Amino acid sequence: MNTFIIGITGGVGSLLARELIERGDDVSGLVRTAEQRQALAEIGVDGKSGDLTSIAADELAELIGPADALVFTAGAGGAGKEATTAIDGDGVVKAIEAARLAGVTRFALVSVFPEAWRERNLGQGFDHYIAVKKSADIALSRSGLDWVILRPAALLNAPGQGTVALGPAETHGEIPRADVALTLAELLHEPGITRQILELTAGDTPIPDAVHANVRTR
Ligand SMILES: NC(=O)c1ccc[n+]([C@@H]2O[C@H](COP(=O)([O-])OP(=O)(O)OC[C@H]3O[C@@H](n4cnc5c(N)ncnc54)[C@H](OP(=O)(O)O)[C@@H]3O)[C@@H](O)[C@H]2O)c1
């Protein structure tokens, strides 16, 4: 399988790239600096230079090339409302258009639980982030592509457990980025998961079993 990752230098994206390479897949992705490109080349990943905010959809499609799947796990982090709109929102819309132009039908989007941390009253910036993520989910779900939306709970830089809770509705908690990456790799390799929104948090089910359990039989 040949996968292009937008957000490949990020926490989840870099772990996913390594996992896919270990499985023997071809991996490429969008990078913003020569240093990132060099570091990725050392693990066998083909970094393609571009910035999501300024690149045109047809230029992005050129970089994506003949991939089997596109993963979007980029994010503006805490960079402010404008950046959130540009990357987590418009960036996804641009990536959907680029996937179409490149002829890539499989599209996995890393989103967020709509109710994540709402009880903390984190302010307008966070409310905006949640709203933008939801609008991106809507855009992808209406795209006609072979999409999967994965909504992980709060991300931790902790060792992966190899077990999770995954389903259409889960309770928001926490999850190591390593387990998110492993789940994404498994989802990409399971064509029986299609046009589904899946929520992901810490749990007791081995990741391959959790993914299998979500394959719809009818
Ligand atoms: N943090 C949480 O608790 C949480 C919870 C649920 C869901 N999520 C979502 O999970 C996803 C992954 O999160 P993460 O923490 O692993 O991400 P991260 O480490 O913050 O990485 C963000 C990625 O986006 C890239 N990026 C940002 N702006 C870009 C631009 N203009 N052009 C190209 N690439 C750009 C970054 O590239 P550079 O390395 O060049 O900056 C990096 O690869 C995000 O979509 C996030 O919204 C997060």
C-alpha cells in the first residue's frame, strides 16, 4: 500500500509513518522544511515540500501522486483561530479536492470528539477548533470518497498499550498517540471499514480486534 500523510512530521503522523514503513508499505507526506525531509528520508519516507496554507489543490495532487490512501493528521495546535480555520478546516477541504484530482479514493481523517473537554470551558479558541473539526468531518462525509473519520480522545505522549476502545460512540478519555497511529495503520489496511466515523479512547481490546469488530457486515 502507498500512503500519503498530511501531518507526517507531527506526533501521530510520524508514528504512523514508522508503523506503515515497518509493515512494508510505501509512505510519503507533506513537509515544510529541508531538515524534516532529510530526517524522513533516513527512515525510507519520501517527503514532499509544501505548505498546506499556500499550496493549491492541483499542486498538492501532484505531490500526492498515485497513492492508494491519503491520511490527514495535520493540525494548527494552539496557533490561533485563523490557523485553525486554514489548516484543520480549509486544509481538509483542499486535501479532499487534491485526493479527487490525484484519483485517490481512500481518505482517513484524524478528527476529535465533538464533546472533548467542553466541561473545561476552554474559551472561544477551543470552541472554534471543535466547530472547525466538525465542519471538516461534514465535508469529508459528503465527499463521495471512501472515507474514514477517526476521532481520538485527548492525545498522550505515552507508550502505546496496543489495546483500545473503538466504536461509533465512545466515552471521551485519553489515548497515547502510538495507539492512535497503530489504529490508523490497521484501519487503512481494512477495506471493510468505509464511510464510518469511529471514536477512539483507551480500552482493553487489542487494536486489530477492535478494528475488525467495526467492519459492517451489511
Ligand atoms: N491534541 C489532542 O489532544 C488531540 C485530540 C484529538 C484530536 N487531535 C487531532 O489529532 C491530529 C494530530 O495531532 P498531533 O498532536 O499528533 O499533531 P501535531 O504533533 O501538532 O502535528 C501537526 C502536524 O500538522 C503539520 N502542519 C501544521 N501546519 C501545517 C501547514 N501549514 N502545512 C503543512 N503541514 C502543517 C505539522 O507540520 P510541522 O511539523 O511542519 O509543524 C505537523 O506535521 C490533529 O488533527 C489534532 O487536531 C488532537
